[in-house]
Amino acid sequence: MDKARAKELINEFRAHGISHEHGNGLEHVLAFQDVIGRANLADLADFEAGLEHDDRRIWTWAILHTLDMDMAMNLIRDTTISRVARKQREADEKHHMERETALYMRERAFEDSKRAIWKRIRTERERADLAERRATVRQADKDYLAGELARLRVKCQELEEDARRFQAIKGLLT
């Protein structure tokens, strides 16, 4: 696309307007149509996107007044409207990605918290089981020691009884 020529024609249209009269006005219209006809749609869209705001308005105005209405509407749709729609779509996608990332981060934090809570519950259960086993072992030790104490008391009584008999026999023998 001849961007310099298109810019020159936009400036000409800004300065003198668009005229379909024979002579200079019609030559500019035909030259503008020729520039647009020789360019592909991507070049036209890039050119339109690179224009300043006022130049973009004149570009749209010139397209509407120099081309067939169907052609002009298709060209405006494929350049201006698609650019704005693409910008909006990109902004929407960016916003969606940011929200999705934030949601993912919240889900990660939730999952990490959930894992930490379950780990704490498991740890507390293990502590309770250990304390219960220790209590059971202590009770078993108590029961064992109580049995041993009773056995030793019986043994002591037997030994005391034997000592009394020994003293009695010793007293008889002396």
C-alpha cells in the first residue's frame, strides 16, 4: 500500500473536501480508490490503526464518500470495527486471564490451607493415639506393679512366718 499517497490524499480531503466534479476533485477520488483497490485488507487495517484520531475520522469519512456504500461498510467493518473489537476482545481476555489467575491463586491457597488443616488433624489424632497408648502402657505397668507388690507382700508374709518358725525352733534348741 502506498501509505504516503494515502496520507497525502487524506490531507487533501481535509483541506478541500471531497468532490466528484471533473477535474482535481474527481482525480483525488479516483486516486484514493486506486490506493485502496491496490492494497490488501491487512495493509488497510494497519494503515488505519496507525492514523491519529482526526486522520482516522477523515479516513472513515473519505471511505464513505468515495466508495460504494456496501464496499465502504465492509471496509470500515474489516478495519475500524474489527480493530476496536480486537482491542476489546484482548482487554476482555486479559481481564479474564487476570481473574482466572486470581481464582487459581485463591484455589491454591484454599487447597494449601485444607492440606495444612488435614495435616494438623492427622497430627493431633496421632498425638491422641500416642497418649492413649502411653496411658494404656502406664495402666498395664500399674497393674503389673500392683500384682508384683501383692506377690511380694505374700512372699514377705511367708518369709516372716518362716522367720518366726525359725526363731521358735531356735528357741527350742537352745
